[in-house]
Amino acid sequence: MPDLILTRNLSDPDGFYADLMAVHDGLTKAESDALTARLVLILANHIGSRDVLSAALQTAKGTAQESPQNA
């Protein structure tokens, strides 16, 4: 499994988060979900490596299972 960068790697994480929230502003839940799906597919295409994407999926799944919100 390839190593994923799981430490802060964005030069402006707060700015990116603000942009991410702003792009969802005013959308319905369905529109927001569709935007998120499109964004995931665009970024997956940019990454291009099936091994990296598989590792990211497993890492995200593990994180979701550990979240107290899902308990």
C-alpha cells in the first residue's frame, strides 16, 4: 500500500475550507452531494494512481469507523 500524506500539506487549509464551504452555499442536499461526487472524481482523475486511491479509500473508511459520530 502506498504511503499517503496524512499530515498538513495545504499551504492555506483554512482558505481551502472556506472555498469548499462557499461552493456548497445555497445548494440543496442533492446538489451538494452531486458537487462533492464530481469533486472526488476530478481529484481522483488528477491523482491517477489506483493504488493511491485505494489506500485513500481504506484510510477514509477507517477514519469514518473511528469517528464518535458514527458510534
